[in-house]
Amino acid sequence: MSQTRMIFRLISQLPLQQVGQSVRMMSSSSSTKQLAGKVAIITASTDGIGYSIAERLGQDGAKVMISSRKQKNVDSSLQKLKSLGIEASGLVCHVAKREDRAKMIQKTLDDFGGIDIFVSNAAANPHFGPLLSCSEEAWDKIFETNVKATFLLCKEIIPHMEKRGGGSIVIVSSIGGYQPSPVIGAYSVSKTALLGLTKALVHECSTRNIRVNGIAPGVIKTRFSEQLWKDEESPVSQMAKNMTPMKRFGEPKECAGTVSFLVSDDASYITGETILVTGGVDARL
């Protein structure tokens, strides 16, 4: 008697309730999480898009390293992730500080043994208003955090990915990188630089079996953009929504699903691309 026939013969002798339980167990054991065995670092990952990415990658099987500039945020998010059965670790990290970057990478290696995935999500925007009113200090902070730190983290993490035989990087840009906003011009320019960085890394990373892609979110319901969506009846909110073909604002988890796809084997022949997550707004036109 074949093994399959034997299993079904045994199941047919069980009460109906136990049959249902057996089928669910067999289904669960046969399904493999697409990121099982992978280790992911996600910066600025205790809230908003970053947290949603960490949660999704963890649910898809990855071990995740999260970070924030505040310990209480790290502790709270770790508790949430672990309550979902996700293997996670975390620490305080200001990505613009060399020593903090080094600690984050070393803790990931100590806790999980390697690095397969890096999602650069950390960003700063200390200036709101006309571009030409941006101070040198604010400009430097924006580019140090958003662009320089992203580049340096890629440079510092890539050798560890090579040791694992390859990996995947996702850089979080913005729709503002394609179409700069009049009130966050400096921030928008930094996000444009990230579009270029994503492209520029492709040739050197491809020879190392590392893919580099990006996402460019539109208006997503996070603290950063709450002035646009918190009061959905305001003229500003209505205008932003009307400019979006889907007539609604995005949720952080809708960015997370895109990132999970990009770092999975389903995207194994995709590199150098930035996916717009904007509800249909195509700022590239």
C-alpha cells in the first residue's frame, strides 16, 4: 500500500472533528514561508512603514532586526513582533552615527548569524517650507541621514551578504523623489538621490548576487504625512485624495507587501527598479 493511500485510510477512520484538525496540520506543515531562514535588517522600524515591513518579513519567515532612536519604541515593537511569533531583535540606532551602524550590524550577526536582507527606511526632514529657505544645517542633516547613511549601510552590509552567497537590498524613496513637493523640497531632492543610488549600485552588486530595488510611496497613513490624511474632510486632504486614482490614502502594510515581494525569490530577476506605491499616481510622467 502506498504511503498516500495509508494516510487517507487512517484519516477516514477518524471522527470528523479530528479529520479537520489533521487536514489543517498537513496544510500548515506543507506550506513553506517564502523568507524562511533569511535575516533582515530594517532601519527606523518601530512605527509606520518600517514597522509594517518588519512585521511582514517576519510573518513570511525572516528573522528581523529592528531599530529606532528611542529605546522605549524598540521595546514596544519587539513585544508586538514576538507576540505574533516572529523571531526579532532590536536596538537603538541613529543611522547617521558610525558607531550605531556598527553596533546594529554586529548585533544582527551575534543574534542571527548573518544578513540576507537590508531595508533602508530611516529618514529625516527638519525643514518644511520653500527650498531656498532651507538652512545649511537642515540640508546637511537631511542628506546625512537619508542619503549618506543609506549608502554607508549598504557598503557596510554588502560584505556580510556576500558571505551568505547573496542578498537583497530595498531602499525606501518617495513619490517626492520623482516630483518634488514645494514644501518639502530638500527632503524630495534627497529621495531623488536615492533613486539614483538604487540604480548606481546594480552593476557592482549584481556580480555579488545581490539585488537592489526600491519603493516610492505616495501618501501613506503614517505620522510623517498625517497633516494630509488625519482630517480627511479638509480641503488639503480632499485635494490629495482627488489626485489619487484610487481615491484613498495608502496603508503601511501595502508598502510592506511590495517589499516582501522584492526580497523574495519571486523577484529573482528584478534589480535596479523602484516601484511606485501611490494608488495610481504616476509622478514619472
